[in-house]
Amino acid sequence: MTHQTSCPTETPQRRWNRRQTLAACGAVSVWPATVAVRPAAAQVANTTWPDTLHAARGQTVFFNAWAGSERINAYLQWAAGELQRDLGVKLQHVKISDAADVVKRVRAEKQAGRQDTEGTVDLVWVNGENFAALKREGLLSAPFAQSLPNFQWVDTAGKPTTLVDFSVPTEGLESPWGMAQLTFFADAKRLPKPPQSMAELLALARSQPGRISYPRPPEFHGTTFIKQALIEHAPDAKALAQPVTPASLEAQAAPLWRFLDALHPHLWRGGKQFPLNAGAVRQMMADGELVMALTFNPNEAANEIAAKRLSATVQSWQFAKGTIGNTHFVAIPYNAPSKAGAQVVANFLLSPAAQARKADIDVWGDPTVLDLARLPAADRAKFLSAPRAGQVRQSAPALPEPHASWVDALEKEWTRRYGV
């Protein structure tokens, strides 16, 4: 079922107040109130979207989401205000440092016998190995993503990772929220010719010893750096899309360890210590201690420049042949007390208005999951802006993530080899 009509317009005969307009455009998009919204698989409550909106009103949604960024936290505060005022749903940001901790909590609740609505998590920001664990262990609610009215705008063709998370099919168990791609940035005055591959990065490290580093795994930026090096050096990149085995780890990762063995002696502090996170690397780059930094948000440097935390001469780039890219999602645990409210929040986060604000460099700068070409003109216009200092000038191909099972295997072997 496809609905391409635009949001209601104000006419002398019919004037829409702000609440009605948001409900039609931002929250329930363009789906008629009488249409029952059905996903491809089982529906969470097998109800119409208006029924879901009605059930959600008055609910509190405990959204467990990473809190390591002030701008992301501020964005969620904005979303909470919109949801409360216009849809009667209270969004409570439960600040976490690692989604793996939420997986452990939901797993413990299931082991303790907590049933349908007896959990402590309504919605979780998740992807990769954490989603794979939730799915594998039956810790998620029934499929819901394709039943969200705003899912119709998701670019599932141009952005296939909105349906496949680290080689694991999502099957409607999580709703896409934003796009990410490994990106590097540096002050062009200090690094006029940035490296375009891991091989060039190694050459740079040799020429400027102690001026390059990456976060210590399992911090996800550090793990992503390792996976990028794995993809560039693996004898058979296709093998990375399959679940890891001891044999495949040995065969595909052997060149990776040789590369890191060659790189580490030239890193900051001789590769004997590593920064705790990407924020620390960024600050060390800003202070001149390191020559380059890394992020999973292609717009981060532009955001930092806009906030006057980085010099306007900082430039961002991705390796010429591509860098790892993925989608991040929100998911509903099996025992979420406010499942209807969680669906309303997920749908709101997919609305053109919420996605455009999230993509705004001055707000967050997180790339949208929507297909802008299919949006009504008024919604598409929300995303249009002039190029900003620090943005990636030429996007490189987004390389697929290895299967989620590779994360734990790589992190353990990295720690065995290089951990102190």
C-alpha cells in the first residue's frame, strides 16, 4: 500500500491547528485515519495506527540511548517536548554509555521470568552486535517498523542497511533512525594531503610518529577502525559477511594483525596506550597533539566548527575506495511496558520534521534515513542547506559492515594482542 499525497494544506474552508498538522504530517504522516496499517510480518498489537496513537497517550517511554554527546542529548530533549505537547507521550531519556548494558538487563529480566509489560526498557538505541544478540535471544517485541506510517519515506533501496544490520536482516524488529559512515578529519594547515587508505595512513604514521592514534576497543570507533583495516586487508572480503569461525578469523584477520603490528610502534605513545574514545581523539587533534581524528558522523567536524570548537580550516574525508557505513536504529524489547508509546516515538523520529532537525549541522548533523526525492516538496525543502565548512566534500562508497559476530571476536583478539 502506497500513499504519496502531501500533508494537508490550510484553506479558508479548513484550517488546521498546530496539533492537527503535526499529527497528520509529523506523527502519522499522510496515512488516512481509517486505514489499518499492517506490516509485512506480525504486528505488535494488530491494531490501526489511530488505535496506537490513542493507546500511547499518557504513556511514558523510557528510551535507553547513548548520552555521550551534548548535542544528541539536546536533540532528545527537543523531541520529548514535541511528543509531550502534540501526542501526549512522555519521553524519558535514560542515559547510557553502552547499549550492551541494556542487552544484559533485558536478558536478565527474561531469565527472571518478567513477562509482557514487566520490563524497564521501552525503547533502545541499538545496532550491530547488540541488535543481533537481542534478535537471537528473542528479547525483542514483535515486528513493528514497517507498520509505522513514516516508514514509507525510508530509502530502503538506496540505503540497504536500513533493512540489514551488520549482515543480519532486521525483519521489522528495529526502526531505522540515522546513517553513519567512518569519516576522518584534520586541520588542512597541518595535514594538506590526507591519507586515502590504511596503507597511506601507515605511511603518514611513519613520517609523523606519535601524531596518530585511535580509540581503544571495545569503544566502537576503535573497533570500527579495526574493521576498516580488516576489510582493506582481508584475502576474501565476502567471507566477512558470514558468521565468524575460528578458521575464518585466522584466515581473514592475519593480514590485519600484521598491519597493526607495523602501525602501532608509530602511534601516540608507541601504541602502548590508546585514547578512551573518539571525543578524546578529537580534542587531542584540536590541541595539536594528534594530526587527525575520526568519527562515525560525516557531519561531526562541521558541527564542531559551527559550535566554534574546531578551526574553520578543518576538513573531513573518507578513503577513496570507501569506508564502513551502517544505519543505527531504535528497537522495542519484548517486555516493554509502553509498546504503543514506543511505536509513536519511533514514528516521530522518522518524520521529515524530526529527521530534518537531526540532519541540521547546527543541531546534530546526523544523516537522514529518508529518501528525499520521494518527500513532498515542503518536507524536502527542510533538508536543503548550503555546504558548510568541515563537511565531506566528496562522499566515498559506504562499505558493508562485517557480520555482527566479528565484533566480539576481533575485540577479544585485539585485547589479547595489544591490551595492557
